[in-house]
Amino acid sequence: MNLETAKLFCDLVEFKNFSRTAEVHGISQSAVSQQIAQLEIDHRSQLIDRKKRPLHLTPAGEFFYRGCRDILERYQQMNSEIADLSQSSCKIRLAAIFSIGMHTLQPYVKKFMAIYPDVNLSVEYNDSKEIYDKILKGNIDIGVVALPRRDKNIEVYPFENEPLMFVCSPEHQLSHSSSIHLHQLQGEKFVAFSENVPTRGWIDGILKRYNVTVRVAMEFDNIETIKRAVEINAGVSILPKSSLRMELSIGTLKAIPMGDETFYRPTGIIVRKDRTLSKAARYLIELLRTEYETDI
């Protein structure tokens, strides 16, 4: 048995789903079944009770799972300690949604690199679904997302609560207001996030609580395109304040606080629960968390 097979078995136990395990490992469902069957042949013992749903381990399977989990944790700890001995060889793979990675995250990255200049910090931008998939597959070490969802295999740490602002073109009739009440958006043309973007559901929920119905004129999956549409007065929007610095400084957008209450978009740091991180990666998470706790 190799470590990859042990990891596959542990993932199957934790996901309780053959198709999900196959997706995470990039193989077919039949290949997962074959590898589990081979394990049972090798160890001359049935590990999974196939008569029960959801997936249920036999007593031998429970023992085998605990042993595999212990082996994997020890192996990951060994790799982490080896990496810590040589910071120059340490690589941290971080993925963030575009709006956070391009705007909110930058000051933290600079501060981290000042402490760990020799660490290879790779930052990429993906949508939320891709980030969760990459975390579960082990393709990245740390993810930063908006509105983090709970998952039994993922640890979630709070990051920044980003203030939300009403945003419009300087030519819009509401651009000279000192504050906006949500009822003023009734019937307004609105540039929204795509329906598969978590922030869309969050903003829709805010409008629904105030019984406000907007006319969705355009939908985009990224914040930069939304800003470009608002700049040409194609509609108004509600966006995180942190993503508006450039446009506000050059005057292409107007951001106005909402007078009903202060609205925020929660964001979070996600890591796979069983992943052993290097000392530098743990420091980066603590840096993000410490700054968050200082803010509140």
C-alpha cells in the first residue's frame, strides 16, 4: 500500500461518497472501487460494509482508517518539519477570490514577505468553487473566500468583514447623496454578481429584508467587470469598499454609505483540516487572524 492509496481510503471514509472521492482524486468511480477492493484483498479483510448506506466501515475498516490517518499525519508532519529546516525551499500556495486577492489581501502579503522573504508564496485567483475543490484535493495550502461555508473537512478562520457600499457612476442622479436608503433603489437598474457567486445571494438577502426589488440589468462573475459597467452608468451596484480604492481616487465611481444600517460581507480563511502546514504557512494564517481580531 502506498500513501496515495491510504489518502484515497481516508477521503472515502470522510466524504462517505465514491463519486466525490473520485472527483477529488481525478480518477473514475470504478477506479476508486477497484483500489478499495485491492486493499481488502491485500489485507484479507472486508473494510467497508457495502450493504449499508451511507458508507459504513466494518470493525477492521475502522482500525485500518485510524492507522492510515495516523500514517498520513506523521508523514505530513515530517514534510512540514523538513521544510521548516530550510525556509528557502518552503512554498506556500494560496488562492483567493479575485476581489479579495487583488485588494484586501495585498497589505497582508507585503507584511508576510517582510518577515519571510525567502519563502516562495504563490498567490492565484479563482472562484469560490475552484478554491474549495483545490483545498480538498491538496492543490493549495490556504484559501481566502467570501461568505465561507461550513464543511466537516475544512477549517474556517474569520478574516475581514468588508463594509458594503452603494456604488454608482458620477453621472447617476443619486451620486450627490450623502447617504442612501435601500428603498431608494426600488426599481433601479442593478449590475449584479452572477447567481453562482456567493456574494450575489448575500446582497439579494439584504435587499429582500428591506422589501426592495431592483431590475438586474447585467450579471458578471467578477467584481472588475461590474465596476466597469457601473462606470458607464449601465446601472448601480452594492460592492465591498476595499475593492473601490482605485476608482474612488480617480473619480470614475461614487461610493455612498447606506443609512439603514452598516452592511458587511464576511470573508474567511480556509484550510483542509488534516493538512499539516509549514511554520511559515501557520504564521501567515495567524497574521491574517490577528489583524482581523485587532479590527474587532
